[in-house]
Amino acid sequence: MVLGGLDLSKNHFAIIMKNMKNGEYHCYVGWSSLSAIKKWKKVCSDFYTFYYLPKKGKGEYQEHYDMEAGKTLREAVAISISNFVIRTGGKYPVLVSLEGYAYSGSQVVGLAEITRPVKEMMYDSFCAIRIHDPLSLKMWAGSGNFSKEQVLNEARKHVNFPDILCQGKSNPGFDLADALFLKTMLEWEVKVRNDPEYMRYLNEKQIQVFNRVTRGNPVNLLNRPFLAIEQPKIKRSKAKEN
């Protein structure tokens, strides 16, 4: 089984893929600055693959850019997932966790249009897609009140992201941190679905993520299906079935 955590935005993304069989993982980053990517490639290890995502051209209509950006994101994410599955030894069930929208944001509609091709690609490829709301991600990291910087600091306690990726107000470190926690949340969901006893290893906030319901998701996480045409079957323990 291959798990992934995907943080997706208009002109940048990060996806962390992990093979559950052997523990191998890889980080893929898309960014809209070619000079920055060249700099990162010189410093970062082989655990990182970078893609250039073109910026909006001078005089280019926003609608045209949005459509082209969606296509570019779809291609880059599709290549990332397929390459990782191939490099880790063959065909596996693929589960991907990604962050939903903060509906109070000012660019929700545009972001939804741009990222839709990526979700359609995963859906059509029979990836099992788990969507988490932003608050759940922050709660899993430590607190629903966490800032981007605090989420990144917590992530760096678990994974040694290079300093060069975590500098400045806008950096891929924020995307990588979200992708890491999305992947981790999915990993624990698989464990708990297999054996509910794993819930005792989680802290109070993380347990709330499994149990909480919202207006958009009135059913708790463990009773909510993945978004996919055909989802991999995750065996439930007898305790859970009863």
C-alpha cells in the first residue's frame, strides 16, 4: 500500500509519498520560481524532486492561466504518484490525503477550479482520496489555533526539512509540513481501521480529529468513505465490526 499527503495551491504544491511495505518515502515539490528551484536542487538530497510551475504571463487572462495551471498541477502530481509507485516495486493500492478549503478565504472558487483537475485525475486513477478540513490538520499538528509557522515547527520535529526550504514568508516548507501531517493522519487512519486499539496511542486532539463532525461532514472520519470510484479494501478488526 502507498500513502500520500498532498498540499495543493494555485502555483505550488508538495506531496509526500510513503510505501507502507518498506517505509521508503519521497518528497515532491512544485514551485513557481525557477531560480529558487535551481538553488534547492543543489542543496537538497535525493529524497526531493522539484517541478517548475509557470507564473501568470504578462497580459495573460486570469481564466486562461487558471486552466493551464490546473493542467500543469495535474500532470506534475500524476507523474509524482506514478513514479513513486514504479520506483518502489510495482503496483500498489494508492491512498492520498489532501486538505479541503477554508471557506472563509477570498480565493476559494479560483482555487477549487485550479485544483479540480488534480482531484479528477486521482479519482479516475482509482486512488482513494481522503479530504481533511484545515482545522483538523492544525488540530493533528497540535492546536486548532496554530499558525503556518507553528505547523512547520511541529513538522520539523519529525522530519528534517532543509533550512533552505523553510526560509522566508513564502516557502515550500509550509507545503511540506501540511503534506507530512496529511500523510500521517492517513497512516493512522489505516492503523485504527485495522485495529481500533491503536486509538490509545493518540493524544486528545488527534482523537478529536477521528470523532469530530462538522456541517460539511456530519459523519465522523471512520464512518466516512473515501472519495473514489473503487477504493482499496481496508480490513476492519472484529472488534470494530461488532
